[in-house]
Amino acid sequence: MLDGTPKKIIERHSGGVINPAKTCQPIGAMYAALGLHGCLPHSHGSQGCCSYHRMHLTRHFRDPIMASSSSFTEGASVFGGGANLKTSIKNVFTIYNPDIMAVHTTCLSETIGDDLNSIVQSAEIPEGKIVLYANTPSYVGSHITGFSNMTKGIINQLAESTLEEPKEQVTILPGFVNPGDMREIKRIVKKMDIDYVMLPDTSGVVDSPMTGEFVMYPKGGTTVEEIKDSGNSQITLALGSFASADPANALDKKCGVPAKVLHTPIGIKATDSLLMALSKSFVREIPYDLEEERGQLVDIMTDTHFHFHGKKVAIFGDPDIVISLTEFVLSLGMKPVHVLTGTPGKSFENEINKMLTEAGIEGNVKAAGDLFTLHQWIKNLPVDLLIGNTYGKYIARAEDIPFVRIGFPILDRSVHSYLPVVGYKGAIRIIEMISNALLDRADRDAKDEDFELVM
Amino acid sequence: MQGLAIQERKESIFTKGEQRNTLTCDTDSISGSVSQRACVYCGARVVLNPITDAIHLVHGPIGCASYTWDIRGSLSSGEELYRNSFSTDLREQDIIFGGEKKLTQAIDDLVTKYHPPLVFVYSTCIVGVIGDDLEAICKAASLKHQIEIIPIESSGFIGNKSAGYRAACEGLLRLIKNQPNPIPPKEKNTLNLLGDFNLAAETWIIKSYLERVGIKLNVTLTGDSSYEQIKKTPIASLNIVQCAGSMIYLAEKLKEEYDIPYLRISFIGIEDTIASLRKIAAALGDEQIIKNIEKLIRKEQEKTWPVIDYYKHKLQGKKAAVYVGGGFKAISLIKQFRELGIEVVIVGTQTGSQAEYQTIGDLVQQGTVIFDDTNPAELENFIIDKGADLLVGGVKDRPLAYKLGTAFIDHNHDRKHALCGFVGAENFAKEVYSTVCSPVWKAIRTGGMTE
Ligand code: SF4
Ligand code: SF4
């Protein structure tokens, strides 16, 4: 397969995909919903989709992923899925008893044209329970769009502004990142001594500890109270425009909380921006602890820069992550010559192109691309390093390139979801990953006489 | 979990010795359950995917293709084309105006790029609704490119995984029936293996047994198979069927159309492996082969039993839960666990038939819980209730088992070692031992922070 990718680039006419760099909206919606406390995500469609989404998330997080399905059968495709959803709502609360049921659509229910709003309005929902919903047609956008749509839905349906004056509190929309990242962002905000609501927050849900007991609704997740209160915040920091800008704007529209869209805080510059935004909005000094972490990061960058300088990199994955990673590797002196995301969006190409132009680098940049294209690029202009999700391993093997796994999904390594790539600590971790990959390769390939102890 | 015994589910669970002895199965999951069941497309795809030199093109939005990209560990000795993910990636305008044009172009693109002998086009739910005429498009493309392009009607909501198996079998039949040249006569002592997917090289193990005793393995459907090989299906004098759930339909058809008799066999566990080999020998009726097989059985057992006994000793008294796709596999596993001195206290399947549940009921001891399809909450209850030390299941069950402090074995796509034949029995014993007796379980209860 691996050498099945021809070097010669022939234009493809169909717009079909070979080896995707994205997946569908509902899985993003499911992931976002898992970040609510006591929530059972619900897939309104055939059972197959739900099964696939759970399986995929299970493989990435290595934790039980719960979600129910409307289990469409043929009738639903003719008469609509309203009855299935109503039955589902009844059954979900009777059997699984969550606080919240968060419904997302699938291709099928979207195509049939089920109107979630009216179905949910007319359904019997037990006292004190909440049914949220979001439209997530997979033929638009990607899993990131689905994450964004669900987060927006949650805000639109629950957030409230109840106070005259906003609270000294920040609403943080972390975007589609791992629970380890969410924990790190929270740690940073706490260190700044600022109250916050993080939405969604999958830490403590999909990285829950082993207790010898299976808990259907683990301790983590944003609570209903917190979601409501997100409308009282002084500001929203939307981390990553693709996953978080829309929901942040929704919160602005609904509750008048001004939104600031930042990059996902991967790398020194993006983390600086996060801290500066916090510090400015809440008039806080950056505490010494964080200064120290930053100093350590810079120290490490200088200690290791000669390993990185001028090395060519290919980066692919979800747009918010890739944008920040590109910025970060540039700051290390590397050359990101191929940058690609599967998610559609011109702004991705614009942002990356701008960075590359500023750095004087000519590169291939593409949104709505696939890994076949990336592989062809690499065949035509080889790189020293590949950064991306698990699916990069085929290219890495075919072209014998060192490979660093960052992003979603990672199906062939563990622990990644527990540790951050965001913040200064995350940046340090990325440097460790990159330099280990490069130096392991150097060791592997060195002739005896060039094999060095100190590197 | 409160209110667990939801009315509709009661029909799908029973405990041996307590209630009546039949249970409802092969139904669709109820709306609102955390079901493990997969869809038609999934069923069709897993059956056909191991055909190594085919393009497997998924006609639908991206997800259906993303989730099935190389997830099944079926190995190939030749082509690797099947390990790519091809999708028409339907977008909004395709949903409105139809995806036929895009599909035609995608086929054109792929055929010019890869020159495959064969393309499968899978329909997904949405295609069933927008009404693209797959049949017509594939036919036209087939004429244009002069290769076989076979539509697989696998819209997800029209039934469950079993319907997908059926759709896959129909596709295979088309392939087999379309013979440009006259079919050569049947070859003696030559057989086809149906329903093995060469997960962790299992096809190759079975093949080696057969070759050692003088039987030729003509083609495996579909593990490590190719277009050319599948075309040769009719020359076999016997079909052996391993994963009956997916392939019995095809076996029936091949019997009807090509007069090839079939045998249901199972190479899971020593007992079933031996019985299967003997069954094959008897069916072929060749004296030499019968002798060879007895010799092979003797030799292999000499190697295997000491290994099994070593682990059996360590595993005595442990209890297992089994939750797998097909009923036939569940039956074999119950026997295999018995070989290891382990009692199966919970058994469930996703696609088991009435007859298979009957057999299961006969095999297990009093008090064993038997169920059809389940959800995590139920499964958890059973495991805790019955005190199972080990769960055999699929991808999504692993973390659940671990959270309960229960050992786990993947007997599905994620299996890491071959689990069939004599060597598979050894691997299985080793794997059971290494998970059940791992020291990590001790860390749960004897953490340094508790007294
Ligand atoms: S049908 Fe749509 S929602 Fe379901 S898996 Fe396919 S792309 Fe995703
Ligand atoms: S859309 Fe249909 S075919 Fe695709 S995964 Fe969902 S149920 Fe299966």
C-alpha cells in the first residue's frame, strides 16, 4: 500500500478522498458532550454510526466511552426518526439515568430532515433532566465542526447571564484537545488566580482513574451550574478558531460575554498569548511559577536548537492544532514545508501561508486535503520529520521518516491523552518528543565511527 | 444501575436453570440503548475487506470510511491495496443533487491511479436515502474500464450486521459466477476455507495444517485472498466454513450452484480443532489423508498439551465471561475454556442464532447467564454478579473490563496473536494467563495509600 502512492501528481477530479485526514461531525459532538458532567451523548441515527464513534474514541482514550443511539431501522428513513428519538429519551433516562442527554444528528437523520428542536420540545423529559441537541451533518465540515456545533448547542441552550455586572471569571473553550491538555490549561488559569468555567471539560471523564469499579458518569465534566454561569463571565477565551470561535460568538450573542479567539496554546508564542490575555483582562501579574516554566522552555529551546535548525517537517491533523504546531516548529528553526488538514476552511490556508511567508519558507499548504496528497508531496519534497495522528505511520514507514504522534486519533500508542502538549510544559514535552525521534533516528543510522555518546 | 431490566431486554437474557430456555435474538437494538451492535455496512466491509487487491470504495460521507480504515488486522502475503481508505466524501451539494456523478468520477480517478482488477463500491445509509443508482453506475464504469466493479448494497439501517454479511456474500457470488472462461473441473483433495479473515495470520496456520496432510487450500474467503484466487473458487471439492455467521449463506449457494458440499468447522480450541480436522478427513475420504491427519493430531497434541497443562494448573478455578460476535465462536470458546479449567459464567453474542443459543445452553453449567446483545451497564452487572475474572470481548469492552479490575482478551479485530489451531490454543492459554495473573491487578487494592 505504502508504495502504492505514486510520486507523480495527477489532478483528481472527483473530490473523493484517499486516506482521510478528518472524520465526521458526530464523533466530535460525542466528544464534546462527554465533557459535560453526568451526560450521556446520544447519536440520533442508525446504530452503526454510534458504534463506530464509540469504538474510535475508546481506542484513542482507552477508557469506556458511553453513548446511546436511536437505532434507526428502515421505517425511520421513511417516516422520520421522531418516534425513535422520543423512545430513546424515555429509555435513556429510565435505564441509564444521566443528568443530561446530549443529542447529535448523523448523516441519516439530517438527510431525512428530522427537526430536533420540535421533537425534543414535544418529548417527555423527566423532571430535573435536560436534553440538549445539536445538528451535526457529516457532509459538512469535519469532526472539529461537530465539536464546535455541540459546544455551541450547549451554550445556546444552557448559558445564562443572570448578573448585572459580569463576574471576575473567564469562560475557556479549550477546543478538541485531550483531557491532559484541559487539565494543563486549568492549572495555568488557577496559577493566575482567576475563576473559570471550562467548556467542555473531558478531564476526569475520559481519563478517569482506576478504582475497581465502573462508573457510568465519572467525576469530571462541566456541570450544569457551571455551563449556566459561563454566561456571567467577563470574557470568553476561545482556544482554536475552528473548534471554539463559533461557540464563543454564540455566548457573546446570547449573554453578551465578549469573545477573544486565540490559537490553541501549543508552543511558546500561543501560550504567551493565552497568559497575556488572562493577565490583561483580569489585571494579574504572571506568577513566578509560570515565569519559571517559560524560562525553562526557553532554556531547553536554546540547548537543543541545533538539532532542529533547518530540518524540514510535514505536519497534518486538525486545523487548530496544526496551526499552533506550525508556529511552534517555526520558532524552533524548523521548516514546515508541508502543512495539511482534512477539515475544510480557507482561513487555515491563509494563516499558515502567512506564517510561512513571514519565515521565508515555500511550502505546500492545504485544507480539505487527504493523506494521499500529503504522501505525494513528501515523495516530491522529502522531509526530516512527520508530525500528525496515528495515520501518519504509513507514510512514515514508507518514506522512513521519524514520526511524532500528536493529535487525534492516536490508536497505536498509549498515555498521550494524559499528558499535555499545551502550555510551556506541553511545549517542553513536544521538544522532547521531537528530539527523541530525531536523535533515535540518528543513532539508528549512524555508522560505527559516527556513533556518539554525547549528542 | 437501577431499572436495568427494561422490559424489552428481558426476552434477551436468561439464566440457565432458572427460566425458560429460549431467547429472542437477531433483533435490532432498542432505541436509546448503548448497544454494541454494528451496521450493515460494517458487516459487509469486514467480510470483504481482506480481499487484498481490491479497491474498497465507500460511497458516503467521510466518517463511514474513516472508521474502517485498516482496522481489521487481516494480513496479506501480496497486495496491500485494501489497506487504504477510499471515500467519495459526499458533501452537502451531493446530498441535494445526488452523488452519482461524484461516484463515477471517483471510480475513474482510482482506477487510473491504481489499476486494480476489482472495485467494491459500498453504499452507506445516506445513499439509500438520496437514491443513487449504484448498480447502474458500477455497470457503466465496469464497461468503461473493463474490470469488475461490484456494488455492495449496505445501507446501514436496513438490518444489522448479519444483513451486511449477506450483502458481502452476494458480492462474492457475483464475482464467482462471472466467469469469462469455462470453469475447469474440480480438483481432488482441494478445498476452500470460508469465513476466515487471516487475523493475526490465522489463515496461514490452517493452511499449513492442510498442506502437511496433503490437502490443497484453493482459496480462503476472504483472508489473504485476491481477485484471481476468488475466481477459482468453483474448482474445490469441499468448502469448510469457519465463521458460520458470515459465510453459511455463501456455502449454501456454492453447494446449490457448484455442487460443492460444505462442513462447518472451528479451529478454536484443541477439542474443536481435532474434531474439525477429522471431519475434513472423513469428508474427503482419502485413506492417506486420514492417516496423515491422525499423525498431525498426535504430533501437535504432544507439543500442545504440556503447555496447556502448565497454564491450566495456574488458572484453576477462574471464571470467564464471553461476549463475542457470533454464536459459533462462543461455543468454541466455552469448550476451550474448559480445556483450561476455567468455567464460563456469562455468555453473550451479537449475532447468535436460536440454535446456537440452544447449544450454548446445553454446554454451560447451571447458573450461567446467557444473553443476546447487551449494553455496558448490563455487562457490568453480570461480571460483578458472577465474579468473572476475565472478559473475552471486542474493542469497546476492554476499558470497561479494566475499570472493573477484570482481565481482558480481544477475540475480535484487535487480537494480537493467532488464536486458532494448536498453536492458537497455546497462545490463548498464554494470553489468558498473562492477563488474569498479571500483577497489575494487585495495584488496585493494595495501593500504598490504603492500609
Ligand atoms: S453516516 Fe455519517 S455520521 Fe455515520 S459514520 Fe458515516 S459519516 Fe459519520
Ligand atoms: S451511516 Fe449507516 S453505513 Fe455508515 S456507519 Fe452509520 S449506520 Fe453504518
